[in-house]
Amino acid sequence: METNKRNGKLILVGAGPGDPELISIKGMKALKNTPVILYDALVHPALLNYAPNAEKIYVGKRAGQHYSKQEEINALILQKILEYGEVVRLKGGDPFIFGRGQEEIDYVLPHNIEVEVIPGISSVTGIPALHQIPLTKRGTNESLWIVTGTTASCKLSEDIAIAAASKATVVIVMGMNQLENIITIFKEHRDTQTPVAIIQNGSFDNERTVVATIGDIVQKTIDEKIGSPALIVIGEVVKWGNFK
């Protein structure tokens, strides 16, 4: 008698930074074979075409729209696994880099659910690479910091000040609502000529960028009407970027 039979399977799939061609082949195969997909706001809709017969459930968050809370998403994942036997949770970027993937795993594991993770290209590395920004460059920087601009309590992350005091390249996600505060902190620690790139909707057709310095990035962002979702890259390596 089999005693370790699983109650179903959760597959966390990283969709990549936006461009639908940047998903992995393994991730694409998972979409083709699954009966249910729960997907986020930053997932390109073209990826859903890989799963013409699957039930597709949007659980993303957009300003001004109703969205599912994480607790509701967790419960829905489990419900659909028990109903269909398998769920693909399709998440923008990589599930384990500010993707809350571990929270979803922690929720289903006590229910004897099998888990598979298919990594994705994270926006924090993929989007700068698309613009030929070398996040690490010998002789220029010795480390790379990835920081959230806004914490779970909707406050400015204290790690911003620590990152600013270093010589590292700093990539900031979820920071546009705190941009002025972030730049004020960087001005206290770095030269005002330090370059900054802000990339909105990276790798999507409606991508927009602004490149400036710590001294004038806030005003230029206002002038160009750059908003969320956007990635902020601060450091000398921005000089090597290609923004044509």
C-alpha cells in the first residue's frame, strides 16, 4: 500500500521580465501541460496562448483595480490543486526574487503537495542586461545590491541607506513612490553626478526610460512622466548602458 502519495502538485514558474520570448523552454512546457494557471499583472498575456485548454485565473495587482490578497491567492492555489491535481503559478520575473514564492510554498506543503520551481529571468538583472548595463564591471564596482524601495508596511526600506553608503551598484524595485526620499539619501553618500537609469515597463512594447544623475533624476522623471512599475539602477555602470 502506497503511503506517501501526494495530494497534487504546485509548479512555480518565472515568466521573465515581460517579453514573452524570455520565458524558459521548461516554463513554456509547464504552461502547455497544466490544467490551471494563476497569473500576475506583470505576466505578458501572450504567454497564456501556450495553454489554450487551461483555466486561466488572474490574481494580479493594478492600481485602481480589485486584486487578490496574498492569503486569498494561497487558498485559491490549494483549492485548484485539490480540484485538478496540478496548478501552475505564473509569476513575473523570478518567483524567489521579491516574488513571494516561498509564501505560497509554505502554504501548500502542510497539505502534502509536491512543489516544483522553474526559475525565471528576474527583472532586476534581465532589464539592465537588455540595455547593456553591466551590473558588475571589473574596476568599477565590487558588489551588487538588490533592494526593495517599499517594505511590507509601506515604509521606505532602511536598507536603502546602507546600500547608498556602499560603493555598490544598487538596483531598486518598488521604489517609484519613494523616489524623492531614495535620491535624498543617495545624495548624502554619493556624488551628485552618479548616473541613474529608471526603466518603466522593461522589455514590454510600451517601455520607457530616463537616464540622468542623482542630482537631476527626480525632476527628469517628473518631466518625462515616468511611473510604476519601474526599475531604478544607480551606479557608475549605468554609463555603459545603451538606451537607443
